[in-house]
Amino acid sequence: MEFKELECFVVLSEELHFARTAERLYLSPGRVSQLVRSLESRIGGRLFERTSRRVRLTPLGERFLADLRPSFDGLAQAVSRARAAARGVTGELRVGFLATPTQVVAGSVQAYERRNPGSVVKLVEIPLSDPFGKLRAGEVDITFTLLPVEEPDLVAGEALNRVFYRLGLSVRHPMAERAVIEAEELAEIPLIGLDGPAPRAWQERIAPSATPSGRKIPLAGKVATTQEGLTQVALDRGGMLFCTPTAAQYPRADVVFVPVTGLPASILGLAWTKAGETASVRAFNEAAVANAHAAPVLVA
């Protein structure tokens, strides 16, 4: 009996969906069906009931899962530990994150630690105004960041999510009750930008200097952190752009977050230094990508 057949059975019993199972295992749905049929042939009975609407375990499948699970989990952990040791993926990995550990951050950490038993992630907050300082100083090994990354000494991973922007405004602002704000209207709203060594491209993503058509967007002032920005917004000293997941982490009675249309999506990914690339760094990036593929995020 092949391990891949058992792995496919366990994952399908969790997902109850052939396409999602295929995504988790990096297989085609056809290959998933083939593995299930092969296992059912070995056992001599159907493990799943399949219709055009749903997939569910048969009574035989439920009994087999209950008997198999403890042994399978132990075997899977042993394989993961052996793979991690072979790749040199051990110990603590310091991972930078911006503002708050969102769903993408938490899911990536869980995926990495699940794949590499014995390894542990230490999360380190990265200042909004200096996204790569701790990375270059060796205080973190890899960091979540906005893409694209245009720094010649850094390596960037692929996109982990694409989300839209919301404009933080004081509840007293004339546009606070709007259902949506067009990107061109930002020319009428001074934006709060970043103070510090953030690259120009990074500053443009946080506080663009012009609308898509080229109209100048006034600058209301500069801050170093998200909390400083929110305080300035609450005092009605300007608006500030936040990606949707970050906005959701900061509910305040004195600030509203209005969706903005017409801006490119905010893209989150990972970056690390070329000189600091290790097996653990590569393994974390792989786990984050796998987690993103399993649960793609596009938030309005």
C-alpha cells in the first residue's frame, strides 16, 4: 500500500472536495481520483460516496479513517522530521511582519511549523517606515512585505495575496459616510505618508503622490508607524491608505475605512537577503506559497 494513496485518502476526507485535495497535494484532480480508486481496490470496498454535488465518506471509509489516523499522523510527522533534518531546516526562524499578523501571516507560520516539526517561528514586527532595516541588520531572517521589491540585495517570493485598499478617515471628514471613494478623488484628500528610510517605491504604495491620471495628491504629513498614522487620521489631519486586512485589525470609533476603487491591488509577499538565504528561509517561503495556493485571498 503506497503512502501517497493513504495521504490522498486522509486529505480528501478532510476537504471532501477533489479540486481542493489536488491543490493541497500538488496533484491533478484526475490523479487524486486514480489514487482513491487504487486504494479502494486494495481494500475491496468504496471509501467515498461521490455525486455531482458532494463527496462524503462511506461507513467503511469512516471506520478506516478512525483506524488509520493515529498511525498515519505518526508516520507523516516522522517523514516531515526526516525531510527537515535532511534540508537543514531546524531551530528558530525570525520572521518579520507589518502592523498585524493577518490571516496570510498566521497561515504561513502554521504551514511552516506543521511541515517542519521541531522548527519554531519567532514573529518580529517591522516598522512601516523601514521595511527592510531589520532584514539587512540580521534581526530577522525573512520578512513579509509589499510587492514588487526593487532592492538589488534582496530576493522576493511570489504573491501570497492580492487585496484592495481602504482609506482611513476621521468620522468628522466630509467623505466619511461615502460608500466608496474613486482613486481620482484622492487629489482632494491630503494623505499621510511615511517618515524614515523607506524606499521611494515603498512610500508610493503607502501614500501615492499622484492619481492614476497624474493629478497630484497632497501630502498631509509623515508618520513612522501604523498607530501614529491612525492617530493623525482620528485627529482629521489627513487620510491614510490601508489594505483591507489591516483595516479590519484596527476598528476604532473615531476612524472609518472607506473602500477605494481605481488603485492597483496591494500585494503581499516575502523578501530575504541574497546573502542570508538558508534552507529554513527557502522552506518558509515554500510553506507560505503552499498555504496561499490552498486558500487564495482576494479581499475587497
